[in-house]
Amino acid sequence: MAPKLSPLQQQGQLAEDAALAFLEQHGLRALARNARYSVGELDLILLHGDTVVFTEVRQRKSDAFGGAAHSIDRRKMRKCALAAQCWLKQHPHYAQAPCRFDAVLLTGRDNAWKIEWLQAAFVFEDVF
């Protein structure tokens, strides 16, 4: 039996579901979801053509205080990059593929979201 999710975790899962559906509608193919490592977590890992796309999903009720994009700071980027390196080590057939880090930003609540997709939101060089 799966552990019961808090309301905040449930909202996060709904946001990830919406982000994944949005990206799949735009031609991306899911490879993995919620890949957790000691160094960080990757919300979504997808394939866009031959490019591996590590995607951070952020949801906020409003754009106040900088909105969802403002919550992706250098520390978060570094954790994503380190987790991506772990994932690539576990999946060596993608190790030579081009990679990028995207962000899907959702503003609103309860499936009434405005979705913004930032392709190549950051690169390894931004954090190392």
C-alpha cells in the first residue's frame, strides 16, 4: 500500500501530471519520473527527438513573490544537474545524447493552471 500523501504532495503530483501531459502533447516521450538520488531529485525525464530533457516542475498559486520561476535558484539547479549525472550513469545508452534542463511552471490551483514551458532553462555550465 502506498503511503498517504499530504495535501501539498497531492497538489505537487497533480502539477507533475499536468506538466507531463502538456509535454507529451508537444511531442516529448517520458523516460522516468521522480528519479531520486542522494544529491537531488529529477521530477521528469523525457526524450525530445534525440535530446534527453531533465525537467523541473514548479507550481505556485500566483505570480506573487516571483512566481514559480523564482523558486529555481542556483542551489536547485545544482541538485538537478548532479541528479542528472547520476541518472546518466545508470542509463549509459543515453550518456552521449544531447541533454538539456527545462522547467515547466504552473500558476494556479486544482487543474486550472497557466502552463509555461522554459526550454533550456539552464545548462551544466550555470552551476559548475
